[in-house]
Amino acid sequence: MNAWLSSGCAIINAKLATHGYGAISTGNVIYGLAQQAEASYGAWWAERSRLSARVARDENTRDTAFRKDFFQLLDQIVAMDLSTLGISRTY
């Protein structure tokens, strides 16, 4: 689980970097949202690791919901002007 959380954090930081921002520091007003995204990423991979039979190809499973949550939260974070929240610009 720790590896999945670390991977989630790395994806968040990489996405921030592609938008010209540094990492979100602990205590920043947006830190809780980043934590929620990271937790959704970890839950997504934890659920993926379980055998989850589907009845139909388009049937949603718990891992699908966690994946959707992760990317929605990530999109919310990068859509903000993070420089007004104290996140440093990297370029």
C-alpha cells in the first residue's frame, strides 16, 4: 500500500511540475485535497489487486470509482492558480 501511495504522490507532483508548480507542502490550504487524491490512487490500486469479476464489460467496479475520483481530484488541483495558494512556480 505504501508503494501505491508513493506512486500517487509522484504522479501528483509530476502533474504539478508539468503545470509549472513545485510540490504542495504540508499545511498548505490545498494539502488536504492532495491527500484525498493520493488516498484515492492508493485505494484504486488496492482494489485493482483484488479479483473482481464483472458480469458485463461496461460494468463499473469499485476500482473504477476510485480511479475516476483520483483523476477528478487531480484535475481540480491543476485547474487552480496554485501560485495564489503559496505553491511556488518552477519556471
